Amino acid sequence: MPDPIVFKDMAEREAAERRRLADRQFELEQLRHSSGALPRDLQAELAAIKRKLGNKSKVIDPLFEAVQAELDKTNEHVADHQEGKLPSQVTPTRPAAAATTPATGSTTATGSATTTGSATGPATAPATAPRGAGEFTPGKLTNAEQALAAVYGILERDNQTNPAIGRRFVTSVALARGEFNGNRALFIKVLPILVGEGDGTGRDNVRAEQWSGVVRTLVGQGVTDDDDHLALKTRLALASVEGADDGANPSSLAIDLPRLEETEELEIVVDNLHAMQALYFAAMLEEVKLFQVVEKLVELFQQGMLPLGRGKAGDFLYGYWKKAVDRLSEVERRNLYARAFGFPGGEPQGAPNREFNELWLRFVSAVSSFRRQLTVDELLRSSIPVTVSEEQVRKSGRDLAANASLHGYGIAYFAATELQTQIREVIGLLSDPELKAAFGARDMWGVVDQVATLELGGARNSVRYRTMATSGAVIMRWLAERASVLATASRASVLNLQNIRDTTPRPAGHNPTNDPTDRDLVEACEQWLAVTGTPDLRVEEYSQPSEGPTTISSPIRIPSIASDLLASVGVSGNGLPKS
């Protein structure tokens, strides 16, 4: 008998939602403990969270619930999954023989005879299967389950995972169902092939998002369900989708931007902001000379000037040297920073982002000023009392997010994924005990300062740029997480005042660069202003309302001859006036 099919992404999203609610419950309970009572809206929120977490068998993943509800409307009923197993893949529980009290009936087994006494009905009632459960058929989904899993995966693939956007989400579900229905036969035949590949655990694990990505790749290649080599082409498509094939296109990283026809007042692409977050982080580390330090270490390693023996540090430096041709060079990195943020030092192919610095300062200053006026004590002690509305914070955040989204197109996401991996590897190298001992350093930043001072013309203020890297990453991530609120003209509050005022300890494991709260945003803005030495007069100036720049939703491609003519009269290559 085949093993049950397990959709790992469904299980992971469910676990992540439960962790998020548990963290929020901890935060609210700490707030109640410190203040003595919660406002009515927070009391209701806490009660709702407890109800959700108290029911272990009920799925609370918003995406699954929303897809489930949309399919219900067309009588395609599917009950909740259990750790990624849809109802037909869950082993039915057999009712065990048990004794009940005489008040409600009794069942007494004596030898082979069974006596049942009940005034209200039989002692045992047949178990009622959950709505849409189907029969237990491991390895084979029901028609409704196939539709739900496919739609779920397509929405993940298209980054349409937030049911709160309302009409746009319903439209996305309809488009996903159309994609599944139009390629139903191919979806059905591809699934067992992916299940057969497995994930190395010996179980039939698969990802709905992976399933939809493979089918979409096959459809793009013109492959049909009756293709004689469907299994082979499915495996090749899987390798491309997962990036396992070294020769795969850059699109193998499975980044699929939202559909441009689903326009709002202003389009902000979340993936582009994620890319800009990683690029900003890398740009600040570039100022500390992190990448140059590693390249110098490789050079010293080649010359035999590093006292390193066999070990992880030597392995990394050798591998870093061998793969030098595959990495972005310093010139390429600085060109990318110039195009994305307008930072000096590069010669980007295309117009640099000249508006970024001013938009960044306006948003950071608006958030900081808004925070300062929340408490009377801070307002009285401030030398420059200012009045900043929440709408000014929203407006400055929208301008910055739209600008970052526009300049996050193209190579930005792909370069960001490479730099992210490179940074992790570099940190692992510089934290190696053998390498730290070679330079007499206590931590990796001691190694960076030593090499920069001795070999690269002087060390930089690492505390300044490390703080700017972390706080900048938090700010960028907050913009990405609040993109739907910033991009629309909704009246939803952009900042939670209670969360900003909260001073209780954060729950263990909270990572502001991945899931920033409003309090994390405020602290990041304050830290950025502090380490950059921005005076209060400038904070006041930039926090005041101003007309935003002209922003387009995506790059405009124009002929090179027209671009040259525009440049000659002071207009940048993207069609906007140069600042």
C-alpha cells in the first residue's frame, strides 16, 4: 500500500501561523501583566487567539481557510488537513470498545455475548466522517482535494497568499482555478511522479507550490499529459524549478511577480522590496570592507601568508578562490548599489536612483517624530516639538516603498539571493576560531578591522555600518510586510500605537529582519538616525509634508537614441527629470 501524500508547505504554513499567534499571545499577556489591563480591542484579539490555538485539530492558516471557503461555494468540499495530509490521506481512527456509565447506556462484554442498555439510543453510533473527507485512499486524492491543493500551490507561486486584500484575492483564486481546470489532466499525471521522487525521508512528501511550478513549466514548454516522456520532462522541470540544475535559467529561483493588470492606486511589488532589503544590507557591509577583507584573505592564503592548517577556514578560502569568476565583482556590486540606492562609487548601466536618499530620510524622520510625540514626557523634553500625523507616515512610507519597488526590478532579486548566500558564508569564515586566533581577534569584526587596517588602507566605523545594515533591513522588511496597507487608500491604521508604546521583553526567537513589528520599525529608525548623527533640525525638516516624486509602477523601456537625447537635456534614462 502506498504511503499517504503529505503537502509539506501546507504543514509549514500552518505551523508558522501557530507560532505567530503564540508570539502575539505572549506579547499581549506581557502587556496585560505590565499595564494591569488591556483595551477592549486587544482583549478581544487575545481571546480570539486563545480560541484558535486551543483547537489543535482546526486549521488556522489563512490561505488554506480562504481557498477552502472559495471551493465550498462551488460544492467542492474539503475538510481540514492534518499536518499536510488531506482527509483522504488520513488513516481513519477505529472506535475502541469502551464501557460507558449506566446513565447513558452500558456496554458489557462477557465472553462472546454483548448486552447493551440504553433508553435513548444505541450504545455506539457510527462515526461521522468529516465533510468532504472521502475514503482513506493513500496516494490518491479526491477531485476536490486535487483542486484545492493545486489552487493553493498556484497562489503560493504567484505570491497571492494574503486573503485580506479582498477582491484581488478572490480574483486570484478564480484565475488559479482556471489554470488548474485548463491543465487538469497534466496536474493529475504529474503529481504521482513528484510523489515518487520523494524528499529523502522515505515518505511521499511533496509541495503544492512545487507541483504548480512544475506543471506551469511543462505547459510553457508545450508538454501535454499524453507525452511519451512525461516522467523525464517532469524531473527536468523539477530540477529547473528547484534550482538543482547548474545550467538552469535565473528564473529557477521561482520568483513570479504579481500580475500587472491587478492594479491598485500604486503598485508595490513585495519581492522587489525583499531584494532591496538584501541589497541595502550588503551595501552597508561593503562600507565596512567585508567583501574586500575576504578577498584580501584569499590573496594572503594564496601567498602562504596565513598560518592556517587543514580545516574549515582553509576549505572555504580555497573554494572562494576557485569560484571567483562566478561571483559579482566589487565594481559590479557598486554599480548595483548605485542603480538601486544612488550610492556613490558605481557607474550603473541605467539611471541611478537619485531620489532614494531623500525619500529614506523623510520616512525615517516621520516615524521618529511620530514616536517622539506619543508621550508627553518626550514631547516636553524635546528641543523641537513637532506634529506629524499618521497619514504623513503612510505617505512617506508609500513614496519610499514605490521607489524601492521600481528600482528592485531586473537583476536586483537574483543578485540579492547570491549576496545573501555569500554574506552567510563570509560570516561563517570570519567567525572561524582558527582564523580569529591568527589575527588575535575576539570576534569576526576584530578580524575585519585588523585586515582593513593592515592591508586595505584603514578600518571603517564598523559599529556605525553594522547598525545601519540591521536597522535598514528592518525598515525595508516593514515596508514589504505593510505593502498592501501603504499601496491602497484604505483607512486601516498603518501603525499600532499600543505596540509602539510597549516595553515588555520580546518573545524568544523573534527576528525583526524577517517579521518586524511597529515597535521594531520605530527602534530601527531611531537607531539609524542616532548612528548617522542626523541632527534634530534635519529630522524636523524632513518629517514635514512634501509633494512626492513622480513614480511609475515599472521601468519604461525607450530606444537608446531617445535615451541619449533625453540625457542631453537633463532627463534620466527612465523618463523622469533628473534631481
